[in-house]
Amino acid sequence: MHKIISSTFLTVVLLSSAAAIAAKGPAGLPSHWDKRIPLPAGATVREVKPPVKAAQAVEFSVPGDYDKTVAFYKDALPKAGFELGPEVKVPARKVYSLNFTRAGVQDTLSIFPDKTDSSKLAMRIVYTPEKGWARTKLAKWEDRARLLPKWWRHREQEKRDEKANLRSSGSDSTAKSPSP
């Protein structure tokens, strides 16, 4: 009985650790990788580009068929909570580009032929890190952008009123003052 329980327990632990490793993604991902972005099976990190302002780019090598990889992302991204945006698909050249957003932050997926291995595809994902100062700053600016137009219009109206008052008081003072 103890052997059955211990072997069951060991199996559960091994399977859960294997699932955790699979959910973590391939080796070489940046520490601030957005874990909600799905990756196809067998994807390997080829290069992590240095961040440019708020954007981080990671290049992958992906085994598999072009159409299956495109279909994977069209299916997996909405399931992960992303909204799909504009896409460009050129099947003859095996090139695909897709914008996807979540919480108002846009990310980009590019799929193209791998120059070093014709049996694989190359893939580039440009994203804004899930946590950290960049996403926090973007969220703050997004909130300000919602409020700014109302404030701006209000302030512009105040400026117009002040100018009108100055003109009317200025014309009154010039009319009352004697000319030299």
C-alpha cells in the first residue's frame, strides 16, 4: 500500500514539475518575459535583443509548418486574453506579421523563413514587459490621455475668455485715454 501511495505521489510530483518547466518556456527567455504570450512546442530562443525604450524583442527558432504556426497563434493568443489586431500574411514567401494587445499595450509577432535551416521558421516577438516601470509608465500615460482632452479643452476655453477680457478692457482703456 505504501509503495502505491509513494509511487503515485512521485508520479504527481514529476508530472507537475515537468508541466512547470513547460509553462516556464524555453531556456534563454528574459527574466521579464510576458508569460501569457504562448509559444509553440519546440520553440528555442535564438537571441534576446537589448530593450529599446519600453519594447523588448526576442527571436526564436520554431520547427514546424508555416500554416500550422500561424493557426496556432490565431487560436492561442485569444485564449491567453489577447485581442488580435491587424495582420499581414504572405503565404508565398512564408511571412506573417500580427499585432496583438492586452490592457491597451500592443505587442507584435513576426514569422518568416529561417535563413540557417530551411526546415524551421524564425519568429520575432516584440513585447512590453508584463511588470516593471515601462508598463507602469504606459498605464499612467494611458490614464492621463483619457483625462487630458477634457482638461485641455477646459483650459483652452479659459485662455480664450482671458484674451477676450483683455481685449475688451484694453479697448475701453484706449478709448478713455487721451491721444497724445
